[in-house]
Amino acid sequence: MIKKFKALGFGVLFSATIFAVSIQSPSTALAQEKLPEAVVAIVDINHILQVSEPSKKAEENVKALLKARVDDLNKRGDALHADKEALDKQRAILSPDAYQQKLSELNVQRQNLQREFQVVNGKMNEVLVGIRLRFREIIVRMAADVSKEKGVNLGLDRAKTVFFNPGMDITEEVLAKFNAEDPKVEITVNEGAAAETTQPTKQN
């Protein structure tokens, strides 16, 4: 009985030893395949899009392309205002029906003019959105270049980050690089439909 008990005890001990080895092996493998430590940098892309010189120049160029159209709409608006004042002065000598008829015609013209203003503003906004999307791609590339110089291996957009150490922020360095390279985009406004194309122009 004693011999059998000892043999059984040895068998249990041996099994336990094998199990211990089997659960330690995966952790050893994981330790050998350890991922590199994350070195993080933060970039405020929206800030760069708002304050950078290339963004400001692009917005001015879009407005310049549409200036003639806007000036024409403003002149037509001034003319409608003058017509309304002239109609009000004639109200005393016009029949109520004639006055209402002329007033209705002026209101229709005013509504049409307002719609044209909305179309022009829509075109401007669409073109600017396209430009910002293109600039965003360029900013991300430049941020990667700046990060590489600093040994950073993970970049985050400030707009999607809850909190961070200010020392991780490389926005000003990326902004300086963006201004220095001064990237351009070709701007085309389609006068027929509210559409636009934005394409990069090569830098020398």
C-alpha cells in the first residue's frame, strides 16, 4: 500500500510539472515577439488648415474666381432695391391690383437672386472643402516626415485625442514646414453646375 501511494504521488507531481511547463511556454514566445514601444506625436491638423499661408492664399484665390459673379449679383440686388423704392413712391397713383402685381414681380426677382447667391456660396464652399482635403493629405505626409526625424512611430490628430502631454505636440513644426514648402492646388470652378476640381500642382 505504501509503495502504491508513493508511486501515485510521484505520478501526480510529474503531471503537475508538465502542466507548469506547458503554460509557461506561450509567455516565453510572446516575450520574444514583443512589440516596439509606442512613441506618440500629436498634430492639430485643423489648426494648420485655418492659420497656414497656403490655406489663406487658396481661399483668396477661390473668392477671386467668383468675385465677378458676386459683384454682378450685388449690382442686381441694388437695382431691385431701387426698383422697390420707386414702386413705393408710385403707390399713391397706382391701383391696389397694379401695385400688388408689380410688387409680386419684384419679389420673384428677389427670390431668384437669393437662390443664385446660395448657388455661388455653395460652389465656393465645395471648392474650399476639396482644397482642404488635399491639404490635409499633404499635412499628414509632412507630419510623418517630422515624426520620423524625432523617432516617432505613432501620430494622432488633435481633434480625435482626449488628452496628451504637451511635449508630444509637433503642430508648430509641421505648420512651419507646410508654410515653407507652400504647396499649391489647381482651382477650377464650374460655372454651369455647382462642381469643382482640385488637383495638386508640382513643386519645383
